[in-house]
Amino acid sequence: MMSAACPRRPNAPKCCVLSIHVLTWNVASAAPTVDLSDLLQLNNQDLNLDMYIIGLQEMNSGLISLLSDAAFEDPWSSFFMDVLSRLNFVKISQVRMQGLLLLVFAKYQHLPYIQIISTRSTPTGLYGYWGNKGGVNICLKLYGYYVSIVNCHLPPHMSNNDQRLEHFDRILESQTFEGNNIPNILDHDLILWFGDMNFRIEDFGLLFVQECVAKQYYHELWKKDQLYIAKRHDPLLREFQEGALLFPPTYKFDRHSNNYDTSEKKRKPAWTDRILWRLKRQPQASPLASSLPTSYFSLTLKSYISHMSYSISDHKPVTGTFELELNPLMSVPLVTMMPEYLWTMENDMLISYTSTPEFLSSPWDWIGLYKVGMRHINDYVSYVWVGDNQVSFSNNPNQVYISISDVPETEDQFLLCYYSNNLHSVVGISQPFKIPLRYFLRDDALYEPGPQI
């Protein structure tokens, strides 16, 4: 949701409040055959989300699946896009490494304020040569702030705690970025780090852990949780925050049940699936000041829960819902589409737009025509290269033609998006509009529609 003003102080300047839903789930090679409504909070009428950040581990990464996913969209990505596109969420970035998948979705109106900086994979399996373990990262700028998102799968087993911590550090150290203007990840305004971290509960026996879980005495187990212990002693981990573990341990379950492991191994329940975050220290306003600092960025956890009804895996999914409050450092899009200047002639549509002085265009920039409800940025109906079809080079406004010969005759609403090749991101988007049906030809005669609503 986008609030009109900050709720923190009566005289505070206008700011944004973004609602972000984070999901982590080790799917244990299962196919997406379940209803995601609870997992994505689709039935929560009080929740107006702006972004989804989704991390999966142990997707099916057999040779046939990898070859198929390379040629087509993988089943989980398609599943999430089918569900979220109907709610006007667009997939803005993804990265995959074998069984690890990270997806970022945003409501389309936020697209001009999100710039993808990089996507990266860090394998840590087999001495760094195999991607069955490790992390995947998406770095982006959100309303001018640097945000790094990491989905990880760390080594398993009780005895490998030191190795888990070493892999955590290795993934973090690998996050270097090209370009002199991009700060080190530890200087980013927010790091969201989640995944199957595989931390276990030490010392306590199986029966004691099971009894605590059955009676919901979770706090009795926290002091022996390996991540909880590490956060008290590791200077870097100490800077990461986590919500209270007020839900049952999420591993290990018999599939298609809510029963903890009944196999011969009888593994102890553990909170293997976690969501952490780290905020860069923000400048504090003077107590006498009537407004927030120019750069203000604050994250509040609203919900941290597991979803016990999902049983296709031996892990339960975990979600965290956050409110991100910020003073936008970027409040004007680099390109402004001007639908009021939109008009068509035969099979071409003239598009007018303006750009800010600091925007550096490229001959490889393009403008796409999309139906509202698009799944991702390549889901266009038609597109045009800006450099090849420019008809006006003045700044007020620039104009290009785009063909609508392939656009179906429909009452659907459309969007125009300007994609920057230099920034690898959408930098301008129009308001939804309809293409008047009178511009479509029927039997070589103009079809005149009724009044447009």
C-alpha cells in the first residue's frame, strides 16, 4: 500500500509505506500442485501488498527438468506468475541456480522506481564448484535505496554448524558489484536474507523437543537453536534481525502429513527455514526537528509465521510480511509516458513521452505495449525500438510510432512501458488505457464503436 503521509509524526513529510511479503520454502522436488491462497495471503482483505519476494530451495534439478526449464518457464515460476499477474503483479527479476530459485514481483505502478542492479549465483557445494548449496542474489534500487535479496541453502546435519556459518560468510563476501557508484553490500540500505539455513537444535533430546513443540513451549528451545547461539557470538550475524519463533519447527515432516519424521532416522524437529534482515544504520533526526531526515528508511515486521497446511514437502513454508517506510530518493520516473497525446493512424499508434535531463537513452531502448495483467516484461503484445522509430527529437515531447497491427480487437486495458537497455529496467509506465475499437479495420472498412467508458 502507498500511504499519503508518514504515521510516525504529525508534521512529517510525505513518504511511502510499502507492504512486502517474503516467502521461503524448501519444496523437496515437489511440483506446484497446491492452492497458494494462504501462502500468498490472497484472502487477507486487510493486506494490500506492493511486492512479493519468493525463494524456493530443492526445486527439481534433474537433467531433464533443467533442460526443460531452460527452454521454457519452470513450473514454479509459471505458477506464481499465473496467480499474481491477475492481481497486477509483474515479475521484475529472477535468478536460478540448480534447485535454488529467487523471484521478485511488484505492482506495475512501482516499476519505474525499481532498477535491477545485478543478479548473481554463489555455489558453495563441492568446494564451490556445485550449486546444490549456496545462494542466489538480486540487488536492486527501490525508490533510490539499495536493497539486496539473498535466497540460500546451507549445508545440512547437526554437526555441520561451523560449515553453515562459513558458507554464510562466503555468500556475503561474494556479493561484489561492477561500477564505481554501487556500494558494498554491507553499505546497502537493506539486506533480506532467507532460505533453508539448516540450523538445528543442539543438546536437547528428541522426546524433550517433541514435548516442547506439542505444548508450544517454543521459548524453551530457542536457547539451543544454533542460529540463535551464533547471533550472540558472531559480530556480523548479530547485525541481522529476526522475528520471534512463535511457530512450530518447520523440519522434518513425513510428506503429506503434519507428523514429524517417523522414519528410522527420526530427526529432531528444527527451525531450518528462516527470514533475516539487516538495516543500514540511518541518520537520526533531532528531537526538536519537525520532519524526518531526507534519507529515511525503516522496516517493520508485521507477521512471521509458518504454514502448516502445506504438506507436499518435508519442510513447511515460512512467510514474513513487512512494512517498509521510506522517504523516496526517487519520486519522479526517468521517463513519463503521455497517454493524453495517444492517437492512432491506420495501423500505427503515436506515443509521446518526456524524459528527465539525467536520463541517458540508448538506441536499444524499447517501448512495449502490454495488456493489464501482464506476467513479466517480455509479455508484450507489440513493441518498438525507440532509436529506429523516433519521429521527434525535441524534449517536449519525444514521439515514436508503434504498430498495433497484431493487437487483438478487444475491450482490454493496456499499458505502455519504456525499457532502458542501460539500466535493464522499466523506467516509465503509462496509466491503463483502452485502444478505441474504431481504429481496428473490419473488411477494409472502419468499425465505429459505441461510446467509450
